[in-house]
Amino acid sequence: MATQVIRPALVAALGALALGFAACGDGDQKTQNDEDFEFSVLSGGFESTYRPMPSETVLFTNATILTGTGERIDNGSLLIRDGRIEAVGNDIEAPDDAEVVDADGKWLTPGIIDTHSHLGVYPSPGVWAHADGNEIVSANTAHVWAEHGLWPQDPGFIRALEGGVTTALILPGSANIFGGRGVTIKNVPGRTAQDMKFPGAPHALKMACGENPKRVYGQGRNSQPYTRMGNKAFVRAGFEDGKEYLKRWEDYKRKQANGEDAEAPKRDLALETIAGVLNGEILLHNHCYRADEMRHRLDIAEEYGFHITAFHHAVESYKIADLLAENNVCSAMWSDWWGFKLEAWDGIRENIPLVEAAGACAVLHSDSAQDIQRLNQEAAKTMAAANRAGMDVSREQAIRWITLNAASILGIDEVTGSLEPGKNADVVLWDGDPFSVYTRTQRVYIDGARLYDRDDPERHPELDFTLGLFEGDK
């Protein structure tokens, strides 16, 4: 089964490797009379080598289905074939080659998507030798990529799979103001990070504000910014440099088009990433807790003409939920983490539903090797807090926080995140209500391949690193 490519313009290989840039656009030939030139700042290297595992044809019947689109289907049926969702509804006829699974008493949901994880870059065992999530040599490390430090043998990937997680955004840490590129992965065993890399998923830039960069660089370390004032000035200067970097390439391309002699500008990997945010090729994910700092970042985004895809952690998003909605910016949040540092002091359990009630995009993330194993329960905690406050949040709403909304901020919602015909068959079968603490995953499918089955020991995946380590427990 050929894996569908998402937004191919975002991942087009460079046409001229020596220059590091190539024109990308709507297919029309550019002429020397055009005032604007479109450039791809995405490297043509490090492409995904993911290959789907053999898919199955399965018809689930009599299930309670949460589609991720806000719909619930009781006594529903779901057919997966050739790695895709073929049909969802009631009374679907079984193909001759289908396994028919009576899911009476069980629930089906889309695969869970974690939009903020450090698996692989801060893996277990959590020792210095494995700590590759923060390149703290400078407040601007936009040139580094999380996938170049990701260890695919991290046992946390398998534990997350057992919790129903099929996709995750692996990010650098938050020491740096410009932290580097994240990578969206399919939660499958792989020899390399590229074997796990979600084909066609947009690149992501991780940025941070607040206490983390203050703590790391706040003692005059390498003459980096010390205060929030300095951090914001540093951000503006970075985008100013990125803007100038794009202009140099535009001027060079224009001269080429006019037949003039021109020398290509020197490639700068950090500015290349920032330029990718400016021209919309790279999604911006910003670690930020306080409402005032998020507003400042929105102002900077307006000043330089870029878009913030999502604020992460964002414990004070409820204070500016209307502004987030107006600016089409999502918030990726926890269920109830608060108070562990001063900028997290005003966290409330109703943060996620209040953001959603304001018309903004709300997402629940983990930022934890433990919580990623039970994001369904984290969503249940948030739903319960909202309902205690009289907000009447349903299961149909809550499942979106960890499925379709999450897919949206990763730029992959066209192919995953909901149970709709034509989408990838990323599916979880639960042995009961997924919002119950007593419920466990029964089966987990990725692209229609059954990666995990609680009842089948042959489908309890292990990694080379873990083989033989836990024999005494079996």
C-alpha cells in the first residue's frame, strides 16, 4: 500500500543541491517579470524511509465508535482494508477476506496522537549518555533537528503504543529560545528515526519563552539573554535575520532570472529554519506558559508576518482564549499540571475546555514518558473537571483533543486523526469506555497493520534493546 503524501510542496526535494534551494509553487513557470519568488528552505535529505507493515482486512461490528469528528455511533461497524478506513457506520457487509471482530461492549477510536513528546531524545534509561534533547550551547539552535538525536530503541515507544498512541511529535527540549526542528513519527519499530518518520508531515520549529531559557542562560552564560525583555528582543532579532536571509535569496534568484551574474548566498542552517517559518513551510510550536508572554509572541508574529501553529503547555491559555481564536492559534495543554514553577502557578483543570468554548483549537499533550501511556485517562480527567464546573463536555468532544485536533496542529489531519473513509487506518480497539480508568487497549492498528494485540503474545512488540531484559517477568 502506497503511503499518501501530505502537502507535497512542503517536502519537495531541493532541485539544486549546490544552492540548497529550489523554486516551489503552483506549477506555473516563473518569469523575470514576476515580483515575487517562492523558495523551499527544506533540505532534500533525511527523507522518510517508513514502509507500512502488512495491513489486514478487518470488519468490526457492534462497537461504540467515537469517530473523532464529534460523532458517536452506537452498535457501529468499521471496515479497514488496504491500510485505509473503507467504511464506517451501521450494518456494513463483510468482504469475503475480512476478519470479523464482534466488538460488543468494546469501543473504537482513532489512534491517539501526542503533539509534545521527548521519547527517543530523552529516552529510558534516563542517563546522560541518552540525553540528546537540548543543545544548550546557544539560545539560538534553530539549526539542530530532533530526529538526528532520536534513539529508535527507546522502550517508551512500545509502552506508548500499548496505550494507543499511533503518532507523536518528537521535539527538542525547551532550554533554547530557538530550539530546533521537531519530527512527526509513526509509532512503529524502526532501525532509524527515518524508518519512523511520518511521510510528508511538515517540519516543526520548537521555540520557548519564560523561565526555561532564563534559567539556562540567565547567569551571563555565553552572553545570552538574561531577562524576558532580552528573550523577546532575541526573538525579534532572529526573525529580522531570517527576513533578510530570504531577501538575499530572492535578490539572487531575481538576478539569475534576468540573466545577470550573481553569486549564491552562503547557506545558513539556523536562518534556513527561521526562514521556513516566515514563508509558511515550517510549523511553529512555541513552549509558553503565561498569557502575557503568549500575547507578546502573537504581536511578534504579526510584526514579521508568520503564524504560530500552537502554544505548548500554555497553562494560562484560558485567560486569552478569545485572542487565540481570533489568531487561529491552537493550545496544546496538560490536564492538571500546575504550580511546579511560578509561571505554572495559574494553571486550572478547566483550561482545555475553556479554550475550546471560546472557539479556539484545544489539544491535550503529554510532555511525559509516563503520561503518554494514558492520554485517554488524562482527557477523562479534563472532561470530568469541566463537567463538575457545569460545562457539559461529552466524550465525542474530549476524544478530539487527542486525535483530530492533535493531527491538525501537526499538519496531518487530511490523512489521520479521525475514523473517516479514505484516511489511514490508525485505529484503537478498547475493551470498554476509553474514558474509564479500568479500560485497556485491546488492539492498536497503524496503517491497517495490527501492531499490538493484548490477546496475542506474538503481537507484543519488543525492541533489540529490551529483548531478554524482562524474561523473569514472563
